[in-house]
Amino acid sequence: PGYGFLSENADFAQAVVDAGLIWVGPPPAAIRALGSKSAAKALALAHGVPCLPGYNGADQSDTRFEQEAQRIGLPLMVKAVAGGGGRGMRRVTDMAQLRPALASARSEALTGFGSDALLIERALLSPRHVEVQVFADTQGHCIHLGERDCSVQRRYQKLIEETPSPAVGAALRERMGRCAVELAQAAGYVGAGTVEFLLEGGEFYFMEMNTRLQVEHPVTELVTGLDLVQWQISVARGEPLPLAQTDVRLSGHAIEVRLC
């Protein structure tokens, strides 16, 4: 289905499978496990992937969010559990802003994603937004193909994608890549996916995973020399990944600019 809402819709993926067709993408169960920010964060924490302090529980009352906000501390982010693209996100720097932020985020999330479930987490004041491209096959192999820096944004929408990130060296890339691969494998992932992190002061924190090939994948293709759409089709046919992690080579620099 390319990139878009259907590519991350577990029910649609299941319908394709039930119809006897080959679904080019991760298994429906993996989409469900990782498509929800709260479920993905719980899985990340269970496997030692660093996460920001937050709350993503079943009690969605304003009172509970206020209690958790006091525990987490300000500033914090209110986020829709479903969906992405910057919708259903609000920054709170004063406790008086929390209830209005919850109300507006719920409304936007319900309209955009059909779910008004929210989570809150500590907000970093000047982070970089760095994402790691992962790829897994049906034989249980999973590798990463380096990172993309997407820190230049407008209204939480990415404008510039750059690889490699000027803030990521070889050691940090290896740490982030290992965490991204471990998370994907924990969910039984297959195909292309992106694990998104916030990076500040040399430390990184898991934010979410996009269970699809993202529109910024060409910059990764340019520095790896690989065709990721071709990989998606090969993996969906049951073929193994053509490279091991030690075979991945990054060469040069690439930047993609989105016109909004």
C-alpha cells in the first residue's frame, strides 16, 4: 500500500492475509504491538530500550493525568496513542495548560485516528529527532541501515531529512541501531520499519515506531546503495535479507527536503 494510513492499519493487513493475498509489510500482530505508542513504549521498556519518564495507562481521566504530570514534572508532552504526523500532540509548560491540552489533543486524535487515547511523557527542551531504519526477514534476521536526522520540523511535521546525522558517531549509531533491532525482533517484525528516538546530550530515548517504509527512505537508499522497495517485495516472498549487519556500508551524505 505504499506509505500512508493503510500501510499501518492492522485490520487492513489482516484482511489482505485472510483474502489469500501476500501482504507486503509487517505481520498484523506486529503492527498492533508497535502502532500504539503506549504498547510500543511498554515493549521497549521490557527490553531495556531507554524511554522518557511518562504515563500511558488505562485510566484516561484528567485527574489521573494531573497526578502523573506532578510525578513526571514539567515540561511534558501530551500525545495521541494512535497515529502520528504531529497530530494529537501538545506541549505543556504550566499545569494550568494541562486540562485544555488534554481536551484539544483528544478531539484531534479522535477525528484523525478514531481513538482519543492519550499518553504523557517528559518533554526535552532542545532534542534532536533521529530515526533508525530497520529491516527484518521471515527467517528472524533483522538489521539496521543507519539513521536519519529529522530535527528540522514545523508543527511537529518533518521538513528536512538528513543522513548520516551530524550528531551521531559510529559508537552512538551502533547503540541506537542495536536498540532498534532488539525492539523490532521483540515484536516479531518483518519488512521495513523506522524506530524514532529523541537525542539530547549524548543520550537517546525511544519515541515511537513507524511500521512501514517512510517517505524519507530515499536518503537511506542513497548512502547505502540499496533499493528498499525491492527489499520489501523480496522479504514478502519469503526471501532472506541479502546482507548481514557487518555488510552494511554507509557512503556519502544525503538530504531530502519536503515541500509543504
